[in-house]
Amino acid sequence: MSVIDATTGQYVDLKVIFDIVGGYLYHGRPLAKMTFGLYGTVGLRQALLFIRDFKMCHYMKIPPRSMFLVQIVGTLISTTVQFFMQWYILSSVKNICEPDKLPKGSPWTCPFERQRFMNNVIWGLVGPAQVFFPFGQYSKLFIGFVIGVMATVFMWFLTQRFPNKKWIKLINIPLILSGATGIPPATTVNYWSWFTVGFLFNYIVYRRYKGWWAKYNYVLSNALDAGCAFMALLVTGAIQLPAGIYGIDWWGLDEGDHCPLASCPTAPGVVVHGCPIIA
């Protein structure tokens, strides 16, 4: 994971592995499974982010002690601001995290939190043994692990068999397969935004204006992250919370993917209002 993160800038999350192992070890104990997963993934993730920051400071010739001080101060400030901001939002936004009761276009649908809740129900409360292997109807999904290993070994074999084909070495199977792990809560809008920015600056600009890319690409990456964070804070504090304005009134503000049947159960005999019953 560290090698992939260092060479591609993308983090390959092992959360699913810890979900499976924790689900089997702590079946029926969702809090224990969640704690197991947090200790297994968060520590590793934060360590990689810590090293990534030092990689950035090395490229920008920033003294390591100054970088460490900025990390400590930034962590204290961000956690404090986040705590009080969440406290304020939870106490001021009516029907937060209830999409059916929120106004059209409201951003307070809590997709990440709902995904976390459902994840803990499936892996911790119900357990992978009942949903997947050996008793669940989705046990065949575990074949994906075998496919991932075989695809990685196959690409390694191709790089050894055709060493002069440089484009083969650019195919990273773990990176490709891990791209879909953001869904949910990420949607196609997120992926198109990532693809557009990545293709524009890491392909077109890199090929045609390599000097500009080498000098400003890292700065641009951090500027986009910081700009997004500042705009979210500005829009939330100045428009959404005080005035209740969530955007232009159009169909794109509707919650969901405009396919009501997509959320209907597929198991036979399950009755849900507005959904067909599968015999």
C-alpha cells in the first residue's frame, strides 16, 4: 500500500479486509467489529498521510521540524473546529440525516454516515457468514479476491514477458480495482470530477507544458483541496444554514438517482411500500 500510495498518489484501503475478519471474529457485536476495523485501518491511513506530508515538504525544501509543527497545530485546530461545527449543525439543522424529511437539494443527507451505519449492520450485526460465505446468497462475491490476485499476477507476467512494452508497466491492477471502493457514498459526479481534473493536468498539461506542471502541479493540487474546503465553509455558513438556500430549483437537486426501483429489495417475499413483490 505504501508503494502504491508513493507512486500513484492513491490510497488502497484495506477496510474491506478488516470488515470481513472483524465480522467473522465478532459476529453479532457491531461495536466490537467497528472498533477492530478502526484500529486496523485508521492508524495505517494516518501514518501514510503523515509520511505523504513529509514527502511534500521534502520536494518543497521545507524543514522537517517546521512541517511536524504544522501537522501538530493543524491537527489540533481542525479537530477543534470540526467538533464545534458538527455540534452546531446537529443542533441547528432540522431533520438532519433524514433525506425524506429534508427540503429539496439539502446537503444534510449524511451519505457517509448512513453508509457507515449500513456497513456496520451488514458486517457486524448480521455478519459476513449470513450475508456472504458460507450461508449467504452472495457467497460467490468472494471470487473477486481470487480474480484480483490472478489479474495482478498476470500483469506481472506480462511485464516480465514483454519488458520493452512500457505501457504494460503503467497498468496497476490494485489501483484500478480499488477505484470503485468509494461507491457508496461517492457517486458518478465525484468520479467524473476526479477523472476530468486528473486527465487535464496529468496527461494534457504534463505532455504539453511539462515545465509548468513540474513547478505548479503540487501547488494546484493543494489549492483545489483548500478551495473546496473554504467554499464549503463559506456556502454553509453564509447561504445554506442562515437562508435555507440549497441551489437552483431543478431536477438535479432531487435526492437519489431518479430510479425509485433501484432501492427496492430483490429477496423473494419482502414487502416494501412502492416496490414490487418478488415471488
